[in-house]
Amino acid sequence: MILETIDLNGIQSLYEISNRLNLNDVLPNKVTIWKLRNNNPLRKSYVNNNIKFDEFDALIKITVEMSRYLYPYIRDILQSKENPEKNSIIWNDFNKRFIELIKERFNLDSMRVKKLLNQTKNDEVIIKSLLTLSLCVSNQGYQKLKNFLLDY
């Protein structure tokens, strides 16, 4: 959701990156990617399908590549939170869009979603997510993100 908040063409970008990484055998089209995203139990259109390991692996590769591409924006957002007097517009715009996407796509009756909509809890989740994405832009980013998700 963080990457989609930054990149307004989220699903299209995910699909283009999957093509660039030659993941067409695992993620042949946008619908496949959309269905995998709907495995998130917090979403309104939640569908409980077991994600195969190769699909999980492909999503990690796409996330790492997209994080690399969006890293300048991720860095700017983190810096704007660190120095609110100077750059509060960036943080506020990002936070507003994130909340809008949550309201649009997630099940608002869920307690975990309600926590995401709570401003103080929301900031903590956003910062942790942005930091995780910024750490996966390194050469070992794929392995770092994979380990993080498997340990989560």
C-alpha cells in the first residue's frame, strides 16, 4: 500500500516491472497481480487463496525493484517527517493519500484497519514501512525483504 501511495499508477507499474524482470510465467497479467494483492485479509475484496512460493518470490522481487525506482520519493517522505517545519507538506500529502487508499480499499470494520486510520498508530506503521522499503534498495535488498517478511 505504501508503494501504491507514492506511485499513482500502482498496478500498471507493478505489471511493467514484472515484465522487465521476466516474471511473465508467474505474473502473466494485471489481473493475476490484482488477485494476489487481494489475499490481504484487511482488504474489502479479500479472497483466501494460498499464494505459491514462486508468486511470493515474484512479489518480493517487484517490491524491491519498485522501491529502488521510488527511493528518492521514499527518502523525501522520511525527511519531511523528520523536519516538519520545513517539509510538512510532503508528509501531510503522503499521509492523506495513504488514508484515502486505506478507506477506499480496506475493510473499515477491522480493528487493524482502524488502527491504521488512527493518526498516532498510522505514523508509526508508515515510518516502519518506509524504512523497510528504503533498506531493501541495496544489493542484498531482495534477501533482506524476504527474511523480514518470513520472520514477520
